[in-house]
Amino acid sequence: MLPISFALSEHAVLRMSQRNCSPEDIEYVLTHGEPVHGAGVTTYFLAKKNIPKSDQKLPDVSRREGIIVLTKTLEDGRLIVITVYRNRYAFKTVRQKHKYDSRKPGSYIENLGHAR
């Protein structure tokens, strides 16, 4: 399998160090994880079902389960890793688009104008 070429944002480097993720972990998630496209970014989620059977008993691979990598593909084709976090149960949340009701007081959309 060919290695995936990607660049890391400063934010991603910081989060990787805080969350004990290596560039090899990110490459594994990008290779085997399930991509979800939305809002101009691609989110890769590594669930247990995405890990090949031959890799499931390896200690380094089992700890990669639940890693989420948020990426952006630039116009020139480069892949930038925006951030990295861990949540084994986040796939359902990642797939769903958040809904905001601008008619309700205190909604996200209403608060955008006041965040200055």
C-alpha cells in the first residue's frame, strides 16, 4: 500500500502531542478509516470494523481505534490535517449535520452576530 502524503497544521501537531497520536497513527486512519465528507472538510473515523482482521491483534493498531482526523484538500490537491481527536463512539455524531433553529432565542446563528 502506498503511503499517503499529508501536511499537518500547527493545531494538528499540538493536538497530536496532547492526545498521544503519531504521524503513523494519522496515516493508518487516513488509509483504513471511513471518510465522511461535509462542510468543506473530510472527517476520517477509524472504527473497529475498519481495521483489517490481520491487524486487529497488534497492540499499536488496537489503540488507534476511535481516532478521528479532520482534513481539508486544497485546490492544488494537497491534504492538510486540521485536527485530531479520540472518541470511539463519535461516528454517528460525525455523520450527522448539526441543525440550528435560528428562530429560537440563544441559537447558534443568532449568537454569531453577538460574538465580538
